[in-house]
Amino acid sequence: MDLQTILFWIVAIITGFSAIAVVVTQNIVRSAAWLLVTLGGTAGIYFLLGADFVGATQLIIYVGGILVLVVFGVMLTAQGPFISMKVGAAEWAIAMVVGLVLLVVLASCTMQANWPVTQQARMDDPQRSLNSTTLAGAFLGLPQVTPKARMPIPGGNQPLPPARTPVAYLLPFEIVSVHLLVVLIGAAYLARAKRRRGTVV
Amino acid sequence: MSPNPEDALSGYLLLGALLFVCGVLCMAMKRNAIGVLMGVELVLNGANINFVAFARYNPTFEVEGQIFALFVIVMAAAEAAVALAIVLNFYNNHMTVDVDTAEELKG
């Protein structure tokens, strides 16, 4: 057991436990609090995988943005009977059975599949690991992303990663930008204050 | 001693599967509309863990995995904003957030 494995199991147990607690808790406010732990633990998983930029984005957008939005939604609607809505025992039993079956199917598929993995020395080396500059280059389709991925690993007899064709994600990036603008206008339109007839808001 | 990369990858994939199942159960069971929204976030997080894990352990996927994860995070932000606006609108019109009472479109 090296340090990375121990850290992974610590973070994974925290994340999985709080994800189960989100489902089990009846109180919606506590559910939001457990969701905070789950999203933070997921960011920890990203950092363990060497995806620094994705982990930072997860912390900023999910924990800092979406969760604040969800908590505001809970605060605006949590009144009296809506804080904890009870679910019947029969529904609990059905849900547990379905969830266990689904989990067993997914876990057995994961275990039996033959994933093409290689021990990657690249991500363990901070000089050559994937940083945000590389990600930005991939978004723009810059050619220097490709030769960097094909650089031979010094002092090792590992096989070279297969040659990559230069790919650009510029068009999806632009589509996402326009999509965010549309969503911003749509959310502001949907959530606007109702204007009553004859009064100035 | 470094662990076998396939075992390490399996751990991440199992965690992603657990988050996915929790999210599906959350979507199916919660009667509060905001609880359903939390289930969607859990499902997207489970998928994202799989993307980043394959970006780490599969060299042909190392850029794509992280970029797809970023796209999913942005989509989740947009979806959460619109869904919360709809929930607040529903609450303003019906004075409840119980999804069982939203049955006006039922045939």
C-alpha cells in the first residue's frame, strides 16, 4: 500500500458514505449538507488523479456555485411540511432492491471488462504532466499538444503511446459558450418577479 | 510498492458506479423537487469520475477525458440554474415543491 492508495481509500470512503447519506436522509437541508461533502470529495478524487484543473473547476463551479444555488432553493422553499417529506416503507424496500441490483450489475461489468490501461509515468512527473496550458491547447487545437503526447519516456522500455491526431474542441467550446448565454437569459426569464397589474415593482 | 494500475482504475470506476446508483435512487425516491435535482448532480459526478479516471490510466484518452469532464461540469451548472428557476416558479404557482402534485399534464 503506497500513499496514493491509502489516500484514495480515505477520500473514496468519505465520498461514498456521504453520497449514500444524501439518499437516506429525509431532511432536505441535511441532504444539501451531505451533497457538499460529496462534491468536495469528488474534487479530492480529481486531485488524486492528477487532474488539477478539473479539480479546481469542480471546487469553484460545483461547490462554490451550484451548491450555493441549491441551498438558496432549499431556503426559499423549505417551509413546514416540505423540509422532510416521508417516503413509505414499501417504496424504500423497492428502491433498496433496485439500487443493489443496479450496483451489482455495474460493479460486475467493471470488474470483468478488460480495460486497456498502462502504467503512466507521465502523470507522476510534474514537469510533463497535463497542465492547464495543455488543456487550453487542446481546446484551440494547437499542434504542440500532439508531439508532447508522443515524447518517449526516458530510461524506460515502456511502449510509446499511439500517435494522436490533432483534435480541436473549439466548436464545442463555442457551442457551450452560446448555450451558457441562452441558459442565463432563460433562467432570468423563468425566475423573474411577477409584475402585478397596476403596481410598479 | 506501486499498485497494479488495473486495480487502481477499478477502484475509481467502482466509486463512480456507487455515485451513479445513489443519484438514480435519489431521483426516483425524493418527493422534494430539489432532492431530485441533487440526484442529477450525483449522477453527473459519477460519470465525471469515470472520465477523469480513464484520462489518467488510458494514454489515448488523456486530453479528452479531462476536456469532457469540463464540458459536463459546465452543462451541470446550466442545468442546475434552469431547473431551480423552474422549481421556484412551480413553488410560486402551487405553494408546494412536492413532485407528486405536478400532474396537470397527466392525460
